[in-house]
Amino acid sequence: MIKAWSQLTTRDKRALAVFFGTALVCALYFASGILVTYVSQPAGAMEVAKDGKGFTVRVLGLQTFAAAEQLSAALRDQRRVPAVIEAAPANQGYLLKIGPLARRSDAETLTKDLHNSGYSIVRIVQNCGPGINDCDQSQRSTSNPPSAQGK
């Protein structure tokens, strides 16, 4: 190998140096891309409120437990948000509580996506802090306008 190296011209050595330098830069670029992929948050992930405050999205009218479980699993896998299934009052199916989400914009985005997926009764509820029985009513919101709620 040493004999082969000594027989190379300066131009050949320079070409090999450029080739190996380019290969090293490409390898480092590829490795950093893998690192960024593992460190960054998934595109559809939403920030979950750690203190229990924030906003909960409620999906009503799920007819079967299997349908509620399927939606719950999809939200956990795709959006990385917790979801709890509860029986709706008066045997009206099941209720899915999603969150609490830290940002209202995340709750609104999720509500819009659920509406577009065919879930018609979706509401955003602001969670009260510990020891507070009733949140400020002006902060509470639903996905339906107030005039359409009683209909």
C-alpha cells in the first residue's frame, strides 16, 4: 500500500483527499440528520399540560366502546396525547376525554381535525386549577356557536 501511495502523483493525491473529505462531510451530515430525527418531536404531537390545567377536548356520541377505544388508540399513537374513555350519562354511548392540552390552539386544531373526520359533537373545555370549582365562563368554549347549542 505504501508503494501504491508513493507512485501517485500530486494531482491523484489531491483528488483522493477531496473524495475522502466529501465522504466524511456526507457521513457527518447523515449522522446529524439521524440525531435530529430522534431528538425532535413528531409533527402531529401536541404539548400535554403537566399540571392538569389547560384544555380538554371531549368527543361525545361514540356508540360503542370499540369505536371509542379505536379513536383513543389512534390519538395516542399519532398525536401523543392521553385519552380517557367514560360512559356517557343515560346510556348514550361513550365519551372520550382527550388531554389536557397546554395550548388552546392545539385543542382547536384537534377539534377541527375531529370534525373533518366525521365526529360531530366535539367540545373544548378549559380545565380549572386545583381547588377551583368553576373556571371563568368567558374562557370556556365549545366547538358549536352558542346559538346552535340548544338546537
